[in-house]
Amino acid sequence: MLVLTRRAGESIMIGSEIVVTVLESRGDQVRVGIEAPRRVQIHRAEVYREIERENAAAIASADRASALLGRRKPDLKRDPQSRPSNSAGEGPGEDEA
């Protein structure tokens, strides 16, 4: 872990696109401002951990539901009846003249 000392108004750079600025310090709290591209997700650590926990629970729930329903993705190479047909229900090239 890199440890830096900064005063209010001073910043650090993370890569070339993220700037973290110390806004103020009061007692045991520090306010920081973060400038980053919109594509970069920024969360407090406790919020990020909760998101990860909920995502893992959702995946586990979907896996359990699939197992209970006995559903699986069709293997198109092995089961020709699972292959989608064209909209007319005819073979390829039959409507060409």
C-alpha cells in the first residue's frame, strides 16, 4: 500500500485519468473528491462489498433455479431439433427462383 501525506486542496493522480483531491480534514474524518471518467465505477469499500455479495447471491440463486427446473442451454451441434428454423419453415434456397 502506498501511503501519502496530503493537505486540503492537494491531489494525487491514479493513472492519467483519475484525480483524488483532499477537500478537508476534521478530526478523524477526511473528505475527498474524485475526478474520473464516467466509465470508472467509484464506490465506498463497504458499498462495493455489498454489491459483490448481492451479485454472488443472485448468481447462486439463478444457478439453483436452473438446476431445479432442469434447464440447460441446448447443444446445437448434438441436437438438430434445437436449431432455429427460418421463418417460413422451409429449407434454405427453396424460395429462390
